[in-house]
Amino acid sequence: MEELVSAIAAEGTSVADFANLTVPESFRGVVVLAGEVDMFEGLSPRDRDPGKSLHVHDVATPEPGPGEVLVAVMASSINYNTVWSSIFEPMDTFRFLKRYARTGPLAARHDQPYHVLGSDLAGVVLRTGAGVRRWRPGDRVVAHCLSVELNEPDGHDDTMLDPEQRIWGYETNFGGLAELALVKANQLMPKPAHLTWEEGAASGLVNSTAYRQLVSRNGAAMKQGDVVLIWGAGGGLGSYATQLVLNGGGVPVCVVSGADKEARVREMGAGLVINRADEDFQFWTGDDAADPREWRRFGTRIRELTGGDDPDIVFEHPGRQTFGVSVYVARRGGTVVTCASSSGYRHEYDNRYLWMGLKRIVGSHFANYREAWEANRLIAKGMVHPTLSTVYSLADAGEAARQVHGNQHSGKVGVLCLAPREGLGVTDPETRARHVNAINRFRTASG
């Protein structure tokens, strides 16, 4: 691994030099273990501790097959799917790996007694399999997490509709929280040259997800002037949604859970903010019943901020805690677009407000390659910025996931893999200098 890191750090290392590097027979990766899937039995999801189930183990290096690429991972990040994997909720991810393994010989390699997690990376191409033409050893890349087979017609208009669509590092093995990762060639995108490794690794999943959810015709197709209610605007997903709304001429109404997160979204340029900690909105009563009176109070607060407008779009991802009020506050003919359910999958809402208000609920899941590429292009152009807050070592990935599980973080939480320290990987210092304040907006003390 030291030879790899030295080659990446050196100026002038050629394609041939990278191609001739020795590929280690094994590497360190953050894993959950098949033998531990029952370790949290009897505990509620909120009481399960990712730090107990996530381990750093040596695993055998897979050989890239046709259309695949082996990447030396400099940095990765924590997403909520890593938390789901680590607490075995709503199911253990080894079921995904076994199901995938049944589809063919290449996929069979993913069925292991360990699952290497992680759905983001920034790194360097090390080896390419047969048929890979766009990428060469030595290319600096980031990865999005869509893994598709495209053997069926369904996915050829929108690859997210492929019956064999999976999320890499969650529904496949050999993810990005590791020193090496195995990806499909059509997951790769150019690393933004003005960012460090850890900054480059922060955006792939959440920025692409927010782009499809808000901007794409496959999501809410946001237009200029749209009022967009953004839940969790100071978190990983919401912080990108806020930037996309501002960048696209929309009006974000940002919901946050504390003063620090309020300060961050205001620094991004959002002027309409609801701090739930200060205003004490409680959408559920003590007996676990929805409270429509709080829905009405929340809707009134939104109109106070917007000058009387209800949201054209509600950017949903908390799920159970907020879904009922999201349907209620969306304007007549408005759209609730949802991509997750971090507070619970079983939603309750009053359907009268949906059908009589002619509202729409749109399901949105990650992004296709084109959408991810466009989202990454905005990062590369300095129009959207990573919202990295804290960086941990690979050995401390369990603590990083614990922070995300407990909502104790702002923006994105990064993890160094092969990068020996923060601050490396920048090849365009001029562009960085123009945007450095925005890039560092979410930074806090390192873990």
C-alpha cells in the first residue's frame, strides 16, 4: 500500500507506471460480519450502536472482470445506508449479496461472510477489466453508487428502472470504505481537481440523489421561483438540496434541528429557516398519534416566512416523523418527493389533503449515470460545494457512523482510507482559492 500511496503522491507517474504497480493480495476494509447479524436482536433501531458492528478487516483483493475497475481509495464518506447496514435494519445486507450472487459467476464473488461497506469514494484507477475504454490506470476519479446490469429493456430509458439496479457498497460488496474498491466502469466520474481527496469523496451519493429528486424530470423538475421545503437542510442530503435550490433560482425553506445547522444554511445563502429546536414542533402526540394541530401551526409558520406561499415542492427523506405534515403543507397541485425514511418506513398521512389538493407523491431513488454526471459537473465548476464537516480515519469509521446515526453531525462525515492525512489531492489550486470559504463552510474539528 505504501508503494501505491507514493505513486499517487508523486508528480509525473505515468499510466505505464500505475499499470506496473503490484496489486496487494489483500486490503483493509470496513465490514459487517455475517455471524453477527443477530447481535442487536431485541433492541430498537435507535438503540443499536454502529461502533459495535463495524470492523476493519483484511479481505482478499478481487480481480476486476469485464467492465469493472479496481480503484485505490484515498477517501470515502459515511452515508445513511452505511448506518442501515451496520444496525442490520430493516434487514441484514447479506441477503442482498446472496441474491446478487445467484445472477452469475462475476456476481458470485460478492457472497462473502463479510460485507465491505461504503457508497462513496475518491481515488485513483489501479486496474481495469476487459472492455473498459474510458478509464486508465492513474486516472483520478470519484464514484457514484449506481450498479446496473442493463440486460433487460426496462432500464434503457432510465437506468434506475433496470430490474438489476443495485446500490454499490450496500447491495453489493467491495464498497468504498476501504483501501481498495471494485466498481463498474460506468460508476466513475472525474474527480473535481480543486478538491482534496476527502472533499471529493463527500458528494457522490447525496449530491446525485438531491439532483434527481429536485432538478431532474424524473423527480420534481424544479423551476425558477419554486418554494421548496427542505427537511434536514443542515445534514448531508439537505445541505446539497439547499445549494441546488439556490443555484436553480428556487426559494428554499430550510428545516434544521439546532443553532449550528441554522448558521450553516444561512451561510449558504438561505434566508428562510425553521429551527425545530427553538420552535418545538411536535408532529406526534404522546400516544403515537399524528397531531394535525401541529401540521397547521407548521404550515402557518411557512407562510409567515414566504409571504403567504405554500411549498411547491417538499424535499422528503425523514419519513415517518414528517411525512404526514409534508403532504399537508404542500401547495395545491404541489409535489412531495421522497428518497428515504430515516425515521421509519411506515408513513401516515391524511389522504384527503392529497387527493383533494391534487398533490403528487414522487418516489426518487439515487440517480442514473447522466444525472450523477451532471451533479458532479456542478461540483467541478464550483457551482455546488462539498459540505464536509468532520473527517475520521478508517480505523474510526465505527465512531463516524455512530455520529451519523445519532444525528450529531452537520453536512457530510468523511473517512480517510489510503490518504495519509487531510488536505491532499488538489491539482487546481487557482479554482480552489476562489471557492475556499464555501468549501470549508461546514468544517469542524477533525475526529
